[in-house]
Amino acid sequence: MPPAAPSPDPYRDWADLPELPLAEVLRRLLPCIRSLYAFAGTCRPWRHLLRASAADLIRPRIPPLLLLCPDFRLVPFSPLVVPQSLSYPIPALAEGATLLSASRGHLILLRRGSFNSLHLVDALTGAERRALQLPSPHFPYHYAALTPSHLLLFHSMHAFFSLPFPEHPSPNNINARPDWTKHALPRAASIITTVIEFRGRVLGLTDRAQILEFHLGGAPSNQAARLLPTTGLPDATRFDRLQFGPHLVAAGDRLLLVLFMFEANLAPLVFRAPRVNKIGVYALDWARMMWEEVDNIGAYTLFVDIAGRSTVACVDVGNCGVEENRVYVGVPNSRAWRRPLPPGWEASPNVEGLGLNSRETMACRPLASPISVHPRLFF
């Protein structure tokens, strides 16, 4: 008699599945965040695959969640992302804190007074992840951002601080002084308002729509940021710099810039603040370092978050009810995205422009609402 065939092992090691079919499984779970967390919780190799696929596969195919304040609820764009809105257990430190930005799945909060500290809060759960002493309690910090390797903190047009992140040795000791490094900014640069990643590079944007590139890996402190000269943009007086600001975003292989344009040719006797009546979208031609205005961004959709100072480009999200080749704007003190508009949309003279009110923006609370966020798992 031939020997009996061994019975198959019912406990197969699913961690050894080939990457190609596993990536297809991951793709079919989109855009459900709960399913993606279950995928990541299966085993370490699956979690590593999700993290490695986040930039190209995960984040662009999930519309950002909206954090509404002061009721602190996370609202999805579609029930396919999250079945219903979620309560957000914001920590007590948010009372009296100022939001510097929403960056890489975190809210970066500045707390003054007797604390003089910087707090990093998980954007999905509200849990505090870091509490850090400021480099100096006297500087007027206006923006902060996370890169894959550093936390950047800006306080003027001339300098900024950096701190290795998340490798900080004492993450939970607020009394331990972090090893901040001070860097100089180019003299010609204006105020930094945005920091993003693009093709492995860390880029910054100023309120005058200038582009900078950051080199933090051992570069001298006076060479950590350099200005990238570009052409093709309208004069800085033609677009809003303070209320809504310019916004930089990576859309696949293209770097896009969103400008909120003022109406032109005002009558000389009309004494009123110019209104924003156009959304200008520009793509950068890297060969010529020239911005070119575009009226078609293909299958991409842009979500511009004014309160959180971030912009997200999504693609293939029609199943969530998102219109492609459109720009959605999140205005402070509103509870939803404004109606989608095509790139280059311009209001006619007898229409109230975009309906964006500068008073509405200036009157926002320290934690303005809404703030668009993605889970920290996707970074």
C-alpha cells in the first residue's frame, strides 16, 4: 500500500503570500478604512505592504475625512469610507491650543501660556503622541509640518527649526528639552505656508507661491533650504495670500498649485476689499521650471483644506460620489465641502464669486473647522 498523503496544514502561513495577489486583495478593500485596518492588523508583512503602498495606492483613492469642531466629529465623504460619522475624543490639551497644521495623519497644536509646548495628536483617534518643549517661548510660530524624517517648525521668514521624528528619545517627557536644530531660510523667501513630499523630495511653498526644497540629512544649517526659481505665475497681488493662501499638492507625477484669484479691473472709485472669484490651477513643467495654468487635471480631484493648510489629490474615487477634474474647498466654520468647481472656474460679474467671506475666515476658532485628515496608518 502506498503511504497516505499528508493532510494539508490548516494553519497556512498567510504572511508568505506573494506581493502581487496580496496587493490585488488590498486594492479590492478600498475605500473602506475599517477593512484596511483589519488588513494591516493581520500580520507584520501585510502591514508593511500597506505602508509601502500608501502613497501610490491607498491615500489617493480615499477622500479625506472632515473633522468638525467644536462638536468634534469625523465625517466621511461617503459611507463607503466609514459607515457613519465618528465621535472624536479630542484631548484636554486642545482647550486654548492653536492648530498649526494637519500633517501626515497628525494635528500639530501649539499651546501657549505656562505650557509653551507643541503637541502632536493622532488625527483619527485624538490620542496625544508627542508633547515637546518649544525651542523658545518667545517666537511667533505660525506653521509646522511633518516629513518622513523630521518635524519642522517655522517662526519667521528667515529661519526655522527641525527635530528628528519619530526617533525622538524622550517622546513623553515634556520636561526633556528636545534637540532642536535651527536653520536659515533663503533671504528672498517669504513666509512658509505648506510643506509636502513629491517624488522623494521635501518641498515648501510660501505665501507668495515661491517653491523651496529642504535638505535635512546632514546639510549645513544655512543650506537646509534652497529656493527653486520658477516663472509663469501672476503677480502675488493678483491672488489671495493671507485668508485662503496658495496650496501645493502632488497629483501623481504632476506638481499642482492652487491659487484663489482676485477679481481684476475694479473701478477706480470702488473702495472695497477685492473678492476671490476664480480658482486657478497651475502645473509645473520641471524641464523649464515654468508654471502653466491648466483647466483639466484628468481623473484627479483636489480637496483644498484652508483651516488645516493641506491639499489632497484623489483619483478613481467616483464610487464615493466624488466628481473628477474638480476642486472641493473646505472653508472655516462650514460643515461640509463647498460645491465642486472645475479648475479655472471664474464667477461672472453678477455672481457672488466663490461665496468665500474673509470675515468668516478671520473669525475662526483656534481649532478651525472643518479640518481634512487621513489616518496615520496611511503614511
